[in-house]
Amino acid sequence: MKLKLKKIGNSTGLILPKELLARLRLEEGDEVVVSEKPDGFSVTRDQETLDRGLEIARKAMKTYRNALKELAK
């Protein structure tokens, strides 16, 4: 997919199409990490945000374990 950099205020930005955001499971406000690689660049979801989300999910699953068991039946 070829994208074009655009001027946004005093900055330059890259607009990601809705279809790409859906495939990457990203939405407005999410943080990403851009890493330079020998063959280009890599854009990945911010690991800290993902780790925090998993921590919250684990805590919720532990708290609501019995309810989740009942719902799974």
C-alpha cells in the first residue's frame, strides 16, 4: 500500500486509511512504535499499552471467574 505524507498544521503526518487501521486493530489515540530496520521501517503497536491491556483483562477474568464460567456453559 502506497501512502503519501501530508502537511498537518506545522507538522507532516501520514494518514492511515480506515481499512488499514481495521487490519492493524488500531484506532485514534493508540500509540505505535516506529523502528528503523535495515530494509525500511516497522510500525508496531506500543508494547506498554498492550501489556497494560492484558494486565487489566487478566484482573477482570480473575475477578469475574465464576460469572465467566457460567456464561461459557
